[in-house]
Amino acid sequence: MDKPLEDALNLLLESERAGVAALEQLIKEVELEELRKFLSGSRDVERRNAEELEALIQSNGGTPSTRVGPFAGKVAALKTLRERLALLSRGQEWAARKTEVALALAPASGPIHDYLTAMANRHRAEVEWGRAEVLKLLGANG
Ligand SMILES: [Fe+2]
């Protein structure tokens, strides 16, 4: 695998790990059962993404990064739950864009192309659905 693609995939890997860390932290602070369930579901998806990206890099001749991105610290630095949730949603949008950047560097067909296409779609869907879901949950409970 060439270096620009390896770097782009490792950026995604580090970001998905950061997403797991950010969600873990948030889950501990959320009292609302439904919201906690929703965030736990997102955390599981992020964790699976990180595992799959690591395997994808490895099986295509790259070296997976062992680092975690800076996102969790940025989320933790915010004061209110609403602000943190809004940043999480923007994080999904960012990840979707970065996935599309990686996709442009990948071969036009094959396992990397297919994986990144699915991952970009998943993130786009999560942005839309997550926003609606979070607003509903927060709205219903003040
Ligand atoms: Fe993600």
C-alpha cells in the first residue's frame, strides 16, 4: 500500500479509536437511559470500525498506527452535554469527509474501496440519524 493511502487509513483508525474514548467518557456521565443506550451503540460501531480498519491496513501490507486521535480531549473540554453531543455529531461529519479523502486515494475497486465506501455511507447516515435521535431524547427530557 502506498504511503498517502496508509496515512489516510491510519488517520481514520486513530479517529475511530478517539471516538470510542470520547463516547466511553460521555456514557459515564449521561443519566438518561435511552441516550446512554444510543451512545453505547455508537461506541460499539466505532470500536468495530477501528478493528476493521486495523485489519484492512494490515492485510494490505501497511502498518497500523497504535495512536489515539485528539478528539476525546476536545469533547471533554466542553461544558454541557448538549455541546458535547453536537461536537460528536460534527466528528461523524468530519470522519465521513476524511473517509471520502481516503477513498479517493484507494484503488478504484477491491476490498479497500468497498470498505471505505460502506464506511462513508455509514457515517453520513449516522450524522443524520444521530442528530434527530439526540434532539428527540434531549427535547423530551428538558
Ligand atoms: Fe466514526
